[in-house]
Amino acid sequence: MRRGLDYYGLMLHFLRIRHLSWALALLPLASWAQPASRPPARAAALPQAITEALNAELFYEVLLSELSTSAGDPGTGYALMLDAARRSDDSALYRRAVEIALQARSGDSALAAVRTWKNAQPQSRDANRFLLQILVALNRTGDTAEPLRQELAYTAAPNKAAALQAIPQLYARTSDKALAASVVEQALQDALNDPALSAIAWSTVGRMRLAANDPMGALAAAQTAQTLSPSADNLALLALELVAEGVSAAEPIVTRYFEGHTTPDMRLAYARSLVGQQRYAEAAVQLDILTKEKPDLPDPWLLQATLQVQDNRLDAAQASLQRFTALAEQLPQEEARKAGLTQAYLLHAQIAEKRQRFDEAEAWLARIDNSDELFGAQVRRASLLARQGRLSHARALIQSLPAATPEDERMKLSAEVQLLRNAQQYQDAYELQGRLVALAPQDNDLLYDQAMLAEKAGHQEVMEQLLRKIIARQPDYHHAYNALGYVLADRGVQLEEARQLIEKALEYAPGDPYITDSLGWVQFRLGNLSRALELLESAYKKRPDAEIAAHLGEVLWTLQQQDAARNIWREGLRQSPDNEVLQGTLRRLGVQP
């Protein structure tokens, strides 16, 4: 005979209050504050209304709710559970009703349940937090100001700073970022007027404004925060984001912060930001400080090695890599350690390749077993083959790589184009780039690369047409303005238009050393030697690049400063001995530096 059903045990099973992370995972939310407080001890078993009164009707209503939900009828389960919650006024049952709705992916039902809960228990922090998170998930941004204000009011003083800093993550997926910024600023009024929190609150407002594509508003918030607490880390991070977005007026905030005491993590973040802006010389200064002050930190050595390889300082790069490898065991996670060592092996291979030690480079590549980097390792192997004159073998290696997705196929074509470009097979590279563009015809970056290859292959008219097409499609694509202006200047034609194009590029990317170089070159072509020298010296100071060295040297040569010109050219050759522009300049002028 079957054993009778133990209803009391069954209720204990169904009504135990489980951790809600699995339910919240159904929402596109980020955990932005402290974890929700645990329910009272009584909720660990039966709700108080049942344990005290043993109300049979409520007992069976909850049971039927759970059975209905388990049987695939969450609508009925939700209705029964919410009714039980109303009649018992038990927070655990309200929570369970919300949980059932979330499990069924019914955001509106979850919102209705949590609002009922909030109305019944207006002082419940859990109800308020659920309300806030569900409103954000449903993109009801305009309704979140009061729940956000209440959540901050509930937060204990030691945790308020962390809660404020996490707010932008909470609103990361909202569609109306401007509305979100306005709502957050409204909800943060108390914190904005609290001397202990105002700097952090203004930094949060700045990040929300930046996410809303309001960089000037974000700058104003950052400047206000700086007057309150110039040494705040979160303020520096906001300023770094603004500088990366091209807001040069945020530079003084960054400079002032790093003049005082700072943490190694912040200095490393600054160095990475500078690298991202191609301000390599400034990044190198920060890394030099960091490796001297904190020589036992591994990451700065790896980033420093990357810059040293780029500058052709191969011995220094090798020493930095050896230091990184010795410290790599300190990296906190196995994935981070493996990724760091993979990057080190790739840099070692690049150093060996530059020294034409191809067997040694291959040996370093063979040490890579990181599946995420195997494609990059194979591309580097193909580069080694091409450097040894085996271009057909290199292309065959790239073509043999698997391509499970359209993105994989684009990566393969792009790698093959780069091989042909490096081998100066410009016509073949141009034709292959055309296939790449056909796969993504709206991608302006691919079209820009096709224009550059068209110029290299001698198709000047095609290049100009493609660049003008990009400008028409994306008026803020500053690379196209710069490239078109530079090519016109280099050919000595349409110089006034060339100047206007390059100045337009500088409006979108102020201070960019490569665009400044182009403007210096067009001024040279226009005969404005003093202005050309000023611009080119400024560009070379920011980025001592071989091509900029070629232009600066030629201006100095024209000004009869031959020794200075030769010194600049020698520096350029040390960095990039095969640079086409520099080598072409020296041949044209008949100079042996």
C-alpha cells in the first residue's frame, strides 16, 4: 500500500525561503547595493499566520499555489500566493509571489505583487528594493526616483558611498539615459547636500550624464566634485572617462589628482587610459613611476613591455617581460594569469621576429595553449612565414583556420589583408579588402581601410571617392577628414581644402598627434614654415612616430637646420627602420642620416 502523504512535511519543503539570486537572474539587473537582508527566522519554515493559527484555508491555498506552479501553471500559483500574502500580511509570501512571477517572466505581475507588498508594508526595505529593481528592469525609469531615494535612506552610513558608486550600473540597460540621469540627480538631492557624500554623489551624477551623451554636463559635475574632494578615486575615474571621450577640459582634474597621493590601481588605470588615447610617452612616464614605487605588481611590467616593443626598445622589453613572468603567479585568478602569460609569449615572439630569429619566435608561439588566443598565435605564425619570404604558405595557413561564424570569416580575411599589406602587395590587399567590405557594407572602418589600400595601390580617385562617401555617411568620422586632407597635401593639390579638412578632423579629435602632424604637413606645403615647425614639434613630442619624424626632419632641413633634422631622422629610424614615409623622404632628399 502506498504511504500516505505527509502534508506538514510537504509544506515545509515548498515553503522554505530560498535564496533569490536565481529569480533575480531572470531580470536584466546588476547587483548594485548590499545583498537583501535575510527574512526573519520564522520565514525559514511555515509563515507565522499558519504556525500560530493553523488556518486550514490559508494552508491549502499556499499548498495549491506551489503545486500549481510546479505543474506548469504559474498564473494560478501566482494568484493564490498573492491572495495568501494579502490575507496573512506575511512578507515571505509576498516575496514568494514576486518570485513566481519572475520565474514565469511576467514583469507586470511581479510589479503588481511588489506594489501590493509595498502598500501593505510601507517600511519594508525588501519590498522597496524589489520595487526599484523591477521598475528598472521594465524600463519604467521615470517611476524609480522615490524608490531609489528610499533605498539610499535605508542604507547604513558605512555603505552609502558604495551604493552611490553602483547606481550607474543599476541603470546601465535603461533606454532613456537622459531621463535616467535626471531621475538619479533628483533622487540624490540629500546626498548632494551632505558634505560627507557630496563629492561621490556628484561623480555619480557625472557618470549618469556621460552615459546620456552629455559630456559637458558630466564635466560640470566632475568640476563640482573636485571642489569638494579633489583626491576622490571615483572623481578621477570619471575624469579619465571624459578625457578618453575627447573632453580635454577634464585633463586638469586628472593632473591634480595624480599630483597627490594615489593608489597603484588608479595609476595603472591612468596609464591604460593614456595608451587608449595613443599618448604613449605619457603612459610610459606613469608606468615608470609605478614599476619603481610598486615593483612587485605584475600588470604594469606587462603593459610597459608592450610600449617598449612598440618603440623598438627590445632589450628593455625583454627585461620587463622577464620581470612580469616572475611575478605572474601573484595574479589573482587563473584566467588572468593565463591571459597575461599568453600576452607575454606573444610579445616575446614579436621581439624574436623583429630580431629575425624566426625559430625562436615559433618556439614562443608554441607555448600558447590559451584557446582564446590560438587564432592570434596562428596569425603571428603566418606573419613569420611571410617575413621569411613564404607569403603563399602564410596565406594558406590563414585560409585553413576554421570559421564557425561570419565574424570568424571577417577576422580571417582581415588577417590575410594585413599579411598582403605588410608584404607591400597592395593591389591584392585592396581586392581582398573589397571582399571584406562586401560582408559588412555599412562598416565605415572597413571602408576606410579599403580607401587607404586604394591609395597604396595607386587608385587615387577611388580613394577620394571612398573617403568622401564615409564623410557623407558619418560626418563625425575624423579619420576620413584627416586622411583625405593629408593625401591632398602630400600630393600638393587643393591645399586650402586639405587644410580645412584636417582642421575639421581636429575639431572632433583635439590634440591628436597624427592629425596635428597632417596639419603641420599642409602648412609646410602652403609655405608656412614656422607654423609647420611649431605643429610638427608638438605632434612629435606627444608621439615620437617615424612618419612624424620624417615630416619634422624635412621642415628642419628646409630651414637649414641639417643637424637637427638628421637627429630626428635617426630617432625615427631607431623606432621603425622600415617606415616607408621616412625612407622615401631620405631617398628624395638624398640624405644619409
